[in-house]
Amino acid sequence: MDQRTDRGDALTLAAFNLRKAKISEGRPFPLGATWDGLGVNFAIFSAHATKVELCLFDETGDTELERIELPEYTDEVWHGYLPTARPGTVYGYRVHGPYEPDAGHRFNPNKLVIDPYAKQLIGNLRWGPELFGYQLDHADKDLSFDDRDSAPLMLKCRVIDPAFTWGTSRKPEIPWERTIFYEMHVKGFTKLHPLVPEADRGTFAGLAHHDIPAYLRSLGITSAELLPIHAFIDDSYLIEKGLRNYWGYNSIGFFAPEPRYLKTPFATEFKTMVNQFHANGIEVILDVVYNHTAEGNELGPTLSFKGIDNASYYRLMPEQKRYYINDTGTGNTVNLSHQRVLQLVADSLRYWATEMRVDGFRFDLATILAREPYGFDEGGSFLDACRQDPVLSSVKLVAEPWDIGPGGYQVGQFPPGWAEWNDKFRDTARAFWKGDGGTLADFAKRISGSGDLFNKRGRRPWASVNFITAHDGFNLNDLVSYNDKHNEANGEDNRDGHSNNHSWNCGVEGPTDDPEIIGLRERQKRNLLATMLLSHGTPMLLAGDEFGHSQGGSNNAYAQDNEITWLDWMGIAPQGRALREFTRKLIAMRKAFPILYRSRFLVGSHNEDLGVKDVTWLAPSGEEMTTEQWTDDN
């Protein structure tokens, strides 16, 4: 019997096993596909659908075996229980309903859609016109309707068995004031690492290698902040250029780990990595993107939410529901004002905090999550849910406190319990060491915890996340080596990326052999690192900055899945090793002196017992600074 006949028999058997038991009504909760040891309960929210079909596939996801209509509809949840389904069952949905873009509805059962609660995705998304709910070449664009099947091009969902043996490791529970963040990329950190087996590089298995958390521990890092690891897709325009979405800020699944980071077919690989980090006393923080999805605007593909209940999942223009509110700059904005969408995000966060045991979250464009229809509200539904939830209120929550919508800049406005990325610290520190005039007073505020922004409602200095560099923008080496951005590799004629970087090349643009310039650059790196690591607040170090990794002047390397972004461990120069040792000593100094991580703001108040102020700012003469000296542009 040839292999094709063997495969045909296997498919026939799989189809028979899935068909032989009738689907029962099941339960409307929990949402998603839940294995109970006997079968799988399927539940999916859609307020406006008229019918939902569960589509079952072979284990590769290539062949559709069966379509089963979910038999029950309870509280806007479609559900059914399939006793023949097991962990490993591959599935997706086809959702029926009106295709009326002007009313906000984009149902198209010809398009296979991903379960928003899927715990694992398999396969590779292949771009083609079949992914779109409308005919790409039609004069009416998205008002037209496309009846081609998208399943052959789509990612598929897989039912998982969540069982995992954690052993004796526990969450480190690092106090906020002792926290030192380290922003890193799953692939970029290990892709060129000589101590990680080649087959493991670029994956969670690679990060789980004992040398990785051991290295972070040796630096003094307490908390590893991973760039997005939720399942995401590569934009079609990047594929056309031969590029990929490297950073991952293009989510399509909020419960599933990104498949490209899995060495094995099992999502438990992520748990193994977390377990290794915890065993080394290091927290795992996830950079999460709940503000938008990969489905884009009205001309984007139908991959999940758009085809399940577009009018519920997205913020639409009130008077023109064909169009999306775009406070993110990506084409759409997730509608957290809807209770079921808020539930989705909260359930996702709880899943990662409990089932996956992560220690906290950094929220991309967090202002959007706090938006209500009338604008930013620190008492809004999402922030209120986090405050009241016993799980979410006990993990680290970090906001990127801005978006591009009206009133989007909200640094210092998030409620107690939250920390915030402080771009004022970044810009002021850069400008001060660059030699810009008029920065002294602001510099003093920033190194003392930015009390002007955060000293209210009982907030503490740790609420200010102090950083010099991050994934977005120049890294440390390039900050002192380039005056201008160099993003030509992105294929946008260097138009992308910010131009105002407060950078200084110290005399020559880019690499140089001039020993004086090299010496000045190394000194500037140390000035900036010392400012960050010895200031009040929570420091965040960008991976590779400790040894001078360069991105060749790119300040927007979001699409560079290559040697531009991968850390070159074998190419670290002697000056890089010296910088790393300097960084290690700075972190040790911070930990050794409690005054550097005190839990109260310095405000200049007089201590009656000691007869001194809590802080006194002195001029070079040794006298207390005068108003004139604070405002001196020199």
C-alpha cells in the first residue's frame, strides 16, 4: 500500500472517530475549547451571528474532515460538546450572519476564522485573496462579497491538554522597589547564542536553556520583559518585500503562544521556559497587545474577530460603521467598552498569570485600554476590572501611557498599582548628556523619581519605569553613534521611524577607528547607564545594551528578523565586555544601597529629628542651588 493510501485510510479513520458521536448542547462556559478528560466543550461568543459551524481538520490542518453546527445559543454564546474530540483535535469556525459593512457586520461563512480563545495555533498563514471577505479587485471593494474558501490558507486551532508538572519552583514575587526590567526578544536573544543548541535557538526552548536565565541572574536582572509572544502574523506588505514582522505587535490570538517560537508541537514549552526562569529567581513579564488586532481596517483580511462579530469586537465610527476608529495607527481599535470583549482580555490575562504563571504585563498603547467612548478614563471598565480582580491586582502591571488618539498622552495618569513607561525620563536624560541647555531642573526631577508626574494618590517612585532605550528607537550604542536614523533596510526610503531622537554621534556618523571618539562614546554609554540604574524609579535595560550591540543606526527595526537585531554573542569586543562588567557593577551598587530604591519620593521636606532636608541639591561651590542656577541655560 503506498503512502497516499495510508494517508487516506488515516483520514477516513479520523473522520469516522469524529463523526461517530453526536454533538450535544454542552455549556456556554468556559469560552474556547475545553478538554474535560472525556471530550471537548466548544463555546464562542457572537451577539449577531445566525449560525456557527465547528470545522474539524486532520492533525496537519490541511484537510477539512467535518462541519458540525453548534446546537445551542445561550447568553450570546454558541456552544456544543463533542465527546469524540481530544487534545490534538484541530479546528476552526465558520460563522453565518449578515454581510452588511455599512451596519458594521462582516459575516462570511466561506472564511474560516480562529477561535479567540484558542490555546494553540498551528500552520502558517499564507496570503491570498481568499483571506478577504470581499473581492479585492471589485470596484465596490469591501461592499462586495467573496465566496472562496479561505481554509487552505489559514492558521488552525488545536485543542490542548494543559497538564504540566511545575515541580518546586514558585513565582519569585520581586518587590516593586527591587525590580530591574530587562527587555528582550525570544528569537533575537538566542538565535546566535553559542551555548544554546542550534535546534533550540530562537524558541522558548532556547530561552529555557540553563545558560540564559543564569546570564540574567549574573547581571543582576530581576524581571525579563519579553516582546510580544501572543500569536501574530506577518503583514502582507512585509512579505512582499521579503521581510517579516519581527517585533510581533500584530496579534491574532490572545491565548496562544506564537507558533514560530515553539520548537515542539506543544504549548507547554512556554511553561518549561517560565519554570526555568523562576528557578533562577527571575520574573517573566509579557509585552501584550490588546489595543488592536492583525485584521486591519475595512480593507483588511477576515481571520477571526472580524468574521465572528465585527460590530462587537471593534470600535466603529458611530455614523459610518463601515469604518474603524483608528487610535492605534494600525487600522482598527479593540472595543473594550463591550463587556464580552473586556471579558476576553481579562480572561486572557488571567490565563497567562495563572495557567502559564507569568509575573506581569506591559501593555502596548495602554491609553486605548482605558478609553471609553468619551475619552481616557482612569476609572474606566478595564482599569476597574484590573483593580478588582484578585489575580490581576496581584501581578505587575505596566502601561505604555500613550496612543495616537485624541488626548492620547497620559503619562502619570494611570491609577495606583500601575507603573508607567516614562518617556520624559528617556528624553531628559538623553538631552542632558548630549549637552542641551535648560535641562538641569528636569534632570533633577527625573533622577529623583519624577514626583511631578507620579507623587499622588499614594503612588511610589517605582511607578516610573526609567529607560534610556527600548525596542522602539535607537539602542544604546547607536544613540551615541548616530545623529540620524538609518532605516533603509525597511524598504520605506528611510521615511519610517522617529527623527527626533536626542542622539549624538560624538563627531562621526556610525562606526569609526578614531580612539578619541570611541572613548567619548564609551563614556557616554556609562553616563546614560549610570543615570538610569542609580535613579529613583524602576530601571529597564534593553537586551544587548550592556555590551554595545548595534543595529547599524536603525531606530525602527520592527521588520528586521536578521543579524541587525539578533544579538551577536560571539562578536562582543573587549570594550563591550568592559561595558557589561560596568553594568553588572552598577546593578550591584543599586541593590547594595537602599537609598537608591527607597519607597518614598524625595520632596525637599525638613526632617526635624535630623535637622536636614530629605534631599538637598548642591552647586559646585557646595552651596544649595539657587533659582537662577536651576534656570541657567548653561
